[in-house]
Amino acid sequence: MQRLLEYIGHHPYFAGGALLAAIVVAVYELRALLQSAAGVGTMQAVQLMNHGALVLDVRSREAFEAGHIGEARNVPLAELAGQAESLARWRDKNVVVYCDSGVTSASAARLLGGLGFAKIFNLQGGINAWIKDNLPVVKTAPSRRPGPK
């Protein structure tokens, strides 16, 4: 122990850098652990849906219309905080959130958690994993927006 303290005394920058690197790695690992704790695979998501879970698609309206999980509700991530009150009845029920790959929906899951939602699940791999597992996708007609005359 005496030699370690002597070494740190002679090389403060190296010791500080090693300590900083250890902290960064610990924070990164903890963050990854917390994000994966609420992640579910496609089969688990189907089970949650069969038990009445709300399914939220946080992609853009165009991506949603191109193909989405049946009975999913489209609430783009940018609008999620503003739509929280319309989703209030789901605060204590299961909510499955998805995007294209599962990254954006992880942010949406954290946001919903901060807004008081208790049972939020992120679909790992997003709609891409859903399609890869040959699960059904619904396409809707593009919404008509009035254009300039």
C-alpha cells in the first residue's frame, strides 16, 4: 500500500487518468444495465400485447404509415411529452414502446418513466426485429393534408 501511494504521488496525472477512465467505464456499464432491464424481445412484447398493453410507435408519421405493429398508437418522440396527459390512463399499465431499432424508443421509455409511467418496456431491435421475426406489420394510407391551391 505504501508503494502505491508513493507511485500515485510521483505520477498524479497518470493516476488521475486511470481513475477517470474507471469512472467512465462504471457509468457506461451501469447505464447499459439500466437500459436493458426494461427491454423485451418480440415474443415477450406479443405476450404483453395479448394482456392488453398499450403499444406506442415513437417514429415519424411517415414511417408509421409505411408499416407498424397492429393497434399501435403513433406518438413521435418529439410530441411525447405533450401527449402525456392523453396517455394518463396507462400510467399503471403495461406500455410497449418501439422505434426502428430500439435506440430512440429507449429514450422514450426514459421520458415516460420520468413522467410517472410505471411499467414501460422497450422493444429490443424495434420494428426491424419485429419484421425479422416474421410478425405482422400493418400499413395505413398516407394521411391527406390540405395543400396550397
